[in-house]
Amino acid sequence: MRILVATDHKYFSAGNGVFDTYCFDRSFFDDYRAVFEEVIVAARVIEGELPEHARRSDGDGVEFLPLPNAGGIQLTLRSGAIFGPLLEPAIRAADAVCVRVPSHTGLHACRIARRIGRPVMFEMIGDPEAALQAGQHGLLASLAGKWSAMNMRTIPPACVVGSYVSREHLQRKYPAGPRTVTDSISSIRLPRSWLQPARTYEAPCRPLELVLVASLVPVKCHDVLLRGVAEATRLGADLRLRLAGDGALRGSLEALAADLGIADRVEFLGHLSDREELLRLLDSSHLFVMTSATEGMPRAMIEAMSRGLPALGSDVGGIAELLPVDQRFPAGDFARLGQMIRELQDRPDLLSQYSERSARSSEDYVSDVLSEKRRRLLGLLRQAAEERR
């Protein structure tokens, strides 16, 4: 049987292959292939030179339906006209559909599948409304977020099965139908070999090594982190911050660090696509800090916690589900963040306690645990497809 997976994720094409630089390489689709003989991935594909460290995504029963690399207002207003003519024949040729949402591709794939009678599974990986808050992107983007959220709410009730990356908050906001079988399944693929035991901090860390792994985009609120570092420094903390990730805001963030007088304490590492390099960064740090305005379930934070790394985070979305209240601060409150960092400078006992929590919590996100959940849902989807044949 054949399943079509619809996503807005961007892949790269070179020669006869399709590649990815994030976490959606060929092994990501193992669970789908374990249940369905053929997997067709409908996604935007960029042709040209491959980025460094790109990994093969197709092969062994996984093929791609390349969609145009539309973006911006064109994607928002014309996605149906752009993607619909390509999606419909592919969905007619499939037995079932899986939509990774929020995504324009997923929305239209779900609509087409419902119209022609194909069973659908949803995988909800974020909240479009929260990600496009007016305070982060402006009024028009906020309205687009509300429109996207309205469309998103129509998807879960129409599906046979579905998963949420969150434990509670996305389920409340985008509820499934009474007969839809759901589970909480993160998109992360965390090898059990990555798990490290809790750390013991016996003396104050000087300097205290802070780290954040996140794209330099508005929703991640790096400016809040920089201001928090400046506040902690003003209060007497001896620290250093390393930022892994790249994006359009790099120049303005570098300028902000200079304006705050902390440029000598902040290192911009750029995008790290080599996993071993990422692990070395996490293992050499003392504290992971995430300042996002919203998060579905933060993959980077879970990876950091799997190394026994203590964490602080803003009191939003999936972060609030991962961290207890004493490790969270109100979103945007850099003064409170600075105070928390300053306290941890002199409290190795707290760092040890937070590390123990990290190690314990990350065990819930190991690949084999999540894979079993995902394959169960895919099995129910296949069963629904067989019954409708």
C-alpha cells in the first residue's frame, strides 16, 4: 500500500537524489516504510548545489513529489492553485495520506483526501497562531496566523488518527474528533546512545557557559537572551554565551550585543549540521537557555537535556511542558532571566538538580519509544485504508 506524506518542509535536489540538512533524512521515514510499502513525500524541493552536510532523504521505497518552492504572500494566497493540481493525482494514486501541519501543503492534501475518500492522519508539529504573534512579526502576519489557526482546527476532526508534538497545549487548542485516535509524539529522533547521565556540579562554574541552538529568527527571541546576559553580567555574573544557528537576524543581534557591551562574551557559531560537533558543544556547556515566544515541543532543548545539560526556558508552549516552574521565566522578561542566571552562577547544587531533571525527562523522547507510538497510529491508518478499498 502507498501513503502520501504532505509537508511544507524544504528539501534540496541534486542529480537524481533528494537531500535534507535538518533531521528529515531517509531514516526519518523508517516508521512509515515499516507499515506502508511505498511512501511518497509531497514537499517543496530546491534544485541546485547541495548545502554542506546534506543527507539523502529518498530511496528504499521513499520517493518525492517535488512541489514549487513558493513562499511569502504567494504561498499564503495561492497555495491551493499552486499545489492542488500536483497533489490531487498523487493522492488519488495513494491509499492513505499523512499531513504534517501547520502547512499549506498539508491543508490542501487533507481537503483533497477527504473529498475523494482517502483516510488521513495528522501530525501536528506547531501552532501557527502563536508563531506569528503581532509583537514578533507585525499585524499582517498576526492576521495570517489567525487565519492559519482557523484552517488548522478543521484538520484533526477530519482524521482517522493523529499525533501532537505536545502533551497538552496543542491538544486543547486544536482538538481532534471524538473517534480520532491520537497520541503525543515528538518529531525528534533521539538515539538512546545520546543519553548521558545527570551531571554533578561541585563548584561554581566560572565562567558559566551558556548555549542556545536555534535559528536566528524573530520567534526565538535571541534579543531577550542577549539582554538577559547583559543583566546577569551587570549583577556580577562571569559568563559566556555561544549561539549555534544562523538566519536573517545575525547582523542586528551582533550589533545588539555590541550595544549592550557584551560582544566579548557572545560567540555566533553559525549553523551546525554536523551532529558530533553539536554534541561537543552541548557537552562543553553548563546551561541551555531558550527564550522563544512560542514552541510546539523544542527539539533542540530535548537534545540538550539528553546530554544531562541543565536548562532554563520561557514559560510558553512545549517549554512549559518540559521544565518545572522554577526553571521558567515569563516570555520576554530578560530582567528575571538575568537574575536566574546570576543565581545559578553561585548555586552548583541547583545546576546538579536541574541536570538530574533533564536526564530523567529526556528518556521519554528516545527514538524507539516514539517509533512504537507512531507505528501504532500508522497501522490504524493502514487498517482504515484497507477497509475503504
